[in-house]
Amino acid sequence: MESAHELTRLLGASASPETVDRMGDYLALLRKWNARINLTGSTEWDVIGAMLREAVWASTLYPETAAFHLDAGSGAGFPALPIKILVPRVRLDLVESRERKCQFLETAVHTLGLNHVRVHNARLSEFLSTCGAESKWDCVSWKALKLGAEDLRQLHAHARPHTQVWMFHGRKPALKDGVRMEPLFEMAHSGKVPGRNDWNLSIYRTSVSRETTPL
């Protein structure tokens, strides 16, 4: 079990005691639930510490103007819940198709006392199809799943001109075969996640052309 000192070192000296405590409570809850359902392959510190480090790094890239965040395939909550802990102002929608993982996410949100977080038990396409045209997000993220052309079309319909789309992926993009982000979204930044071999974060923004069909 990692100590508060280890968490503080990972989060940075400027992290408040409340932030350190919340992150520790999140990891403790993750370990407790992982004994019952498969949230993550391992709860050893070398594994979940790397995922937490990824979220901390990603939070340093987080857009200053983002107020509404949609995370697809949220699973165990990485990286969206740690980012929410570090950037508490954001309003977060977590979309997860597996019911038991949704139960974990709801428990985590309640236990950690996180405000303005909603958990949706649905596939991304199902969730977006029920959202009204007024539902827009400033940041969209996903990892551990592949999106298709229809997913991208729907995301584009709910994007603002300044929306950032965050795709965490391995060597290949987290997209179904033959699907591309362009022309709906254009690359803004791509880089390797520190300390994670062959793991990348590609950040896109809404394309100025705002075409409707990804190739």
C-alpha cells in the first residue's frame, strides 16, 4: 500500500492534503472492489501507480476553459476520475456499458464526495443518441475501447468549436478498422505518455471545416 508521502511525491508538492486523501481513498476503493470484479488487471502499485501518473500528467495538459467533460468506456475511472480530483471545477459525464463497473463508479463518486459527476450505464452511441442537441462537451476522452465512424459523427454533433478530443492509445489509434478522425477532428497534439512504453495521448480539436463523414 502506497503511503501519503508517495502519493504527495507523485501528485506534486502543491497538492492539497484533501487531494492526497481523496486520491488515496480512490485507490483503496479500487483495490477493495477489484477483489470482486475485474476493474484492472492488477492493483499493485507499479501498475495502478503508472495509470495514476498518466492521469496526473494529462491533467497538466487540461484545457483551462474546459467546463464539461465526457469520458467514454470509463471502466475503473482512469484517467477521468483522477483528473476530476485534480481539476474539481469540471462537470464530468462517465459513460460505461458494463453495469457492475457503473456501480463501482457511482460508489467512488459518492465515497469521494465528488460534485457534478454523472454515471451513465450505456454504450457511447446509445448515450449520445438520447442527448439533446444542447448537450455539448469541451473535452471528450476515451481509452481501452475503439470508436467507430458513427461514434465520431455523434461526438462531432455534440462538440463546440473549441472542443478537445483526447484519445489514449497504444501503437495504433483507438479506432475501428478503416476509421479516421479527419475530417471531423484535426490533430492538435500527439505525444508519448511518460513512463508508459508504447502508450500515447493524441489530442484533436474540432475541425474548422466541420465536415460530416469520417473516412
